[in-house]
Amino acid sequence: MNPYVSLSRKELQDELSTVQAKFEAIKAKKLNLDMSRGKPSAAQLDMVSDILNVLTKPEQCIVEGVDARNYGGLRGLPVAQKYFGEVLGCAPECVYVAGNSSLSMMYSIVATGMAHGLFESEKPWRQLRQKPKFICPVPGYDRHFNILAALDVEAITVPMTPNGPDMDRVEELIQDEYVRGMWCVPKFSNPDGIVYSEETVRRLANMKPAAKDFVLMWDNAYCVHEFEGDFVPFEDILTLCREAGRPNMVFEFASTSKITFPGAGVAVMAASEDNLQYLMKFIGTETISYNKINQLRHVLYLKDKAHTLELMKRHAEIMRPKFHLVLDILEQEIAPRGLAEWQKPKGGYFVSVNAMEGTAKRTLQLCAEAGVVMTPAGATFPYGNDPKDSNIRVAPSLPPLSELEAAMEVFCICLRIAALEKLLAN
Amino acid sequence: MNPYVSLSRKELQDELSTVQAKFEAIKAKKLNLDMSRGKPSAAQLDMVSDILNVLTKPEQCIVEGVDARNYGGLRGLPVAQKYFGEVLGCAPECVYVAGNSSLSMMYSIVATGMAHGLFESEKPWRQLRQKPKFICPVPGYDRHFNILAALDVEAITVPMTPNGPDMDRVEELIQDEYVRGMWCVPKFSNPDGIVYSEETVRRLANMKPAAKDFVLMWDNAYCVHEFEGDFVPFEDILTLCREAGRPNMVFEFASTSKITFPGAGVAVMAASEDNLQYLMKFIGTETISYNKINQLRHVLYLKDKAHTLELMKRHAEIMRPKFHLVLDILEQEIAPRGLAEWQKPKGGYFVSVNAMEGTAKRTLQLCAEAGVVMTPAGATFPYGNDPKDSNIRVAPSLPPLSELEAAMEVFCICLRIAALEKLLAN
């Protein structure tokens, strides 16, 4: 196998004919495979289904004098604050334990900034003379970008490096007083799977943005989600920001959606006391209290950080072979042909593939024709606009291994066709 | 016992001395009693705690091909839509089953109206030349009013009658194009416990407001919450509005917070397909999907409407003696003295007491001094402003009977002192 760029026009045409024949054969199979989202597999869900049986008696529901079955306790059940404090490495009183969705907590922060301003704001962002802007490392998480679009916040992209966001660029951008926030997925970033380096984290915590109400949206979605190797410890971003003199600059988010049941887990936000007190005024208008029974069920099931990490090792046993399969197939089928580059993550839920420029959309269109659903091309960029039309997010977690293998076969063939078409069109 | 208004000044002074002595004796007991909110009692929570044990096996989680343990299904689990459709008397496809809080769904509707407009809106309410207004039957529910205050919507009050809101006044107000909505608690209204008459419901459904995006916020919080007598059937407001030619005028809300566990139940909204499709665009930005495990647990536990009504009979057994106690004590202690009037509800969670004008605040101040917490005076009016300083919401559900009796003794003494002070000051 030679890199496609080294092939003659004739060789490219022959290769296209060969691959198209394979593609037609696959289409005839009428596959129906899903690699679109970071969803745990049925095997993972079965593995954690004992959580259904840890809370069975009324007397268990009363913990430290609080009846988890009744209204009250807007910040969450104290035992749940303690559990998540340990996992995140922050003080329990900094933890606000809410419903099932960390995304909705992130939305709420940006929406509050727009409508009312945040604790450090002089006025609501909506009343600024220009649109507020958020820094978005790319490739990134489409749902983060959708929140900005829905709330009319402008997205400014910054490239990811193997150590995290390009910090020189970030430090320039924050001189703009209309830059009011930044999305970060510091551990196993979505989609690259990059762990921000210690230096990157320290530079982020020590930023001195022109806007004093600038917020780091610290989405620690994959904080315990290694599938390869040992647990990678991380520093408490709340402490770092406080030590750097800006205790109110950061909101940290996490959830158990990929520890227990997606959508039926528990989401948390960690922030300074000033930030939490300020937000509770608004949150208390929207809701009376969250599902503390589900919070309690999670504490009973997950117990503590050590026990949670043991459980994550068992998730890893299911996830690892899938990632190995994806990486091995890419290595065999795509690397020698020089058609794409990718990170080799050790945690998180994705493999981020940078295909030959101008071929991502076409690749995924072909995948769809062959019955393989992938995250849409462009989704990893704000406004769905990948300027190089190159990045593709592969989500290997949901399908069983046999289906994943079939889906990857389709994906590689589609990458090849799209590249060949592109090279022949030049 | 004679009505206080018929007493001479001397008799009033003697009476005040007698009652004040009783008050001092009660204060010495240092009570700590709570009649502030509509919270179910521990006995009710124990009664429904079998819900903890209905969903125990992974295979139960897969219903009609949907795995309730994974992401997806933003409108809710189909079996939950079916269950709530039966309870509310509307089509399952009109039901959107969400998280634990109907309040947050109501907030979301008003917030969406302000920020983006609703399905029938020409523009966001925020961009109107005047503030939008909502009609608020009074006395009403403080949390409804708080939503308006938080979102900068003006509250216009309309008096309640024994048949529901004063419809003549409502039909006048809706001629104003800036009137964009109305709160309704159609069954066992909060706090009066009034059931809107069939005529009132029909007049509401047949309204032709000047604003075509006017919304009826139909909070059917107590739809199956009889504590006395048989189930009171109600018509499907969605059907009535559709038949009246305004299918998009109504959003109906309900939850299981006072059927199973408050805060750990399931909340639903019923609306037209146009309304639901429109809203899902926004909701899909905020969250991936709701806790379908909790939805499923509720369906397994509550089964269907008939079974739910049986359960509500058992709640009624616990609630009824408490309401009888409150009404009996008021009848004995307050009626002969002519100090207040009240409804005699057959369902819901409150007794609404209209004390002598100008005495509600003072009464509750005295209650607080004696260790009895009640809903703050004025809370049942927008902006906390009861123009007559008269309405007091009594919430008898939480305390056990013995505590309730003690609390009512305090309450009656405080009503008497406040009335005596008032009469003597004239």
C-alpha cells in the first residue's frame, strides 16, 4: 500500500474502481449501525444495573436527618456533595448536586449571564454594546457550541494542541473585554481525548481576562473515564483559580451519565460560595429541589472515589477493545494510504479523525448511504463549520465489537472513496 | 362567644389580656412547628415507598424496544406518555414527560416566550414595546408569581370566585394585546381549593385574546388529589381549546410530586403538536434527555389511572383528618368570633383563610414568635402584596395530627390577638 498522494492518475482511477466495488457490496448488506454519539453500550448498562437495588427501604432514605423523599435542599443531599467533592478534589460545600443533566447546568450559567449577568458582572451580557464571545477550542463538543448559538453568544475558535488549547492564542483573546467565557474539557477532551497538561491548566487558572466576569466553563465530563492505563489525577481547578486571585472565574461540571445510566444519572456543578449563592436566587425560582432519591441511590452505589475508580476499570474492560479495534483498523487501512491523522486517546468516548482536507462531509455522506450513522461532519466546530472539512468524530462505545468492526470497514472504505474523488478532481 | 365587632372597648381589652396570657404560656413551650408549605407527611412517604422496589432488573428497563437506561427520547418514555395521557384525559402524543419539576417546565415556557417568542408569537415578548402581562387569579401560588417577577413579566390580578377566576374581568383584560398569559390551577386551586366550574373552564377555553400567542398556563397540580369524596372528573383542556379554534393556547402541567415523592417524582406538560415541536428545538439545546428510569419506575408503580386513584384514596385517609382538624378548630375558635372566612376544600393541599383586613401580617408575626412557621403573609399575591393584608395559606399536610393541633391552637390565638389589637387601635 502506498500513500494516495504518491499514486498516478491511472492508479487512483483503478483504486477508485476497486473501492467502489467494495462499497456497492457493502451497501447491498443494508447495514444499520450507529457510531454517532458517546453512548455507553448495553453491556456497560447491564454491568451497573445493580444500582437499581441499593435503595429499597424507607428508612434508608433518611440520611443525616434529611429525608431524601421530600422537598428541600436545593444544593443537593449533603452525602452527595461529599461524594462528588471527593471525586472532583474540591470542598463538599463548593458542590451543587442537581438533576440528571450537566448540560442544562451549563446552559443555565450562560443564560443567566445573558439575562441577569453573573456574580462579577456589571450588567447582563445582553445589554453589552457588542455580543459577548466565548473561546471554543476546536475540535470541540457540538452541544457546547449549540448553547452559544441558542443564546446568541459569539463563538471564537482556538486550535487544540497535544497539551490542550493553544494558550498563546487564548491569552491574546482574553484581552478583548467582550470575551466573557471559554469552554474547556480538561481531561480526555471531546473529541480529541487530549488531557490538558499541567502547564496548560495553570495558565488557564492564572488568566487575567479583561472582563472581570469572564468564566471558565470547566466541563470535567471524563474526569474518571480512563479506558487505558491508570487513573490520571488532576488538580482542583477551583483551588487553582482561588490561589490565582480569581475564585469566581470557574464553574466545574461533571456527571455520572457515563458512570451509571446516561440521562438517569446525577449532574453536579462546583463553584465558589459567591457564585453558588448568587445562582441559587435564580435556580430557586425555577425549581423547588432536585431528585435527592437518585442522588442518594448514586452515593449508595458508587460509595467513594476509590470504589468509583474500580467500577471505571470494569467500564474500561468493555471500552478498551473497541478503541483498540478502531485504532488498529485505522492503522492498517488508513495510515499507509496517508489519508488521515488521529489522536490515540486513553480515556473519554471518542476518536477524533482528521481526514484529508475537503473530504469529511463526503465521507460521512457515503457512510450514511451504506447505513452507518456518524456524528455529522462539522459538528465539532461552532456553527457546524469546519473550515478544512476534515474533522470526523468516531464514537465506538455503543455498538458491540462485531458491529463496530463492520462499521469501521464501511468508514475506511468511505474515507478512501472521498479521498480518491478529491485527488482525481484536482 | 360573641363576634369581636360587637364587643365594647372594655370587653375587647379584657379579651386581649386573657388571650395574651395564653400566648405567653404557649411561647414558653418553645414550639417548632411547620405549616408553611404543601409537603406530604412522613406517613405518606412511607406509604408510597414501595416505589423503590418496582424496578430491580436490567431486563425490565427495556420497554417496547427503548432502553430507559440510555440517552434518547426527549419527549419521554412512550409508556409514560401513555400513562399520563390517561390521567390527564389527553392523547399520549400530546404529553411531554420530563424531569422532576413541573415548575421548571412552566418557567421554561415563560422564559422561551420572553427570549424567543412562542409558536404563535410574531416576536419575542422581550421586544414588545410594553412589558408583557399575565393574568393572576388571587389568592394564588407564590411560585407562579415569582416566575413572572424573575422574567420581568407584569402580574395583573383577578379575584377568585367560588367558581374560579372572575371571568367577566378576565374577558375584559384579554382585550389588551400586551396580556400574553394567565395562570390557572383549575382543580383544587392553590390556596383556595376551588374547583373551576364547567362554565368557567369552557369560557376560558373559548377566550379570544387580542394577542394570538396568549397562553393559558394550566397547572393541573391537584388533578387526582381529592381527600374528601369521590374523584371529580375534569374535561381535557387541550380538546376544549382545539375545538374552540385555538389549539396552541394552552400548556397543561402536572406532576407526581404529591402522588409519590416530592422532588423525586415525574413532571409532565401536555400541549399541541405545534407547540411541542417548537419547544423541543430549545429544550434539545439544554438537555439530552430526562431520567427515563424514574419515568419507568413511576409507570410500574402507578400502573394506570384507576390504580392511581386507589393510591390517592390512601393519601386521602392520611390527609382528611388533618383538614377536618383545621376546619373544626377554625369553626369552633374563629367563626363565632367573626374573625375570618375560609373555603372548605375537598382536595389539594391548603386551607385559605381570609382574616380580618389588616391582620394577616401581624398574625403570622405572632405565630413566628410562638415557633409556628406559616407561608408568609402576602405570598398568595403577586409581588407579595395582599392589598387587604388578609389572606393566609394554611398547609396542614406535613405535621402529624398532634403537632397540627398545637399549631392550630397557636394560629387561632394569634388571629385573635391581631384582631383585638386592630379593633382597639381603631
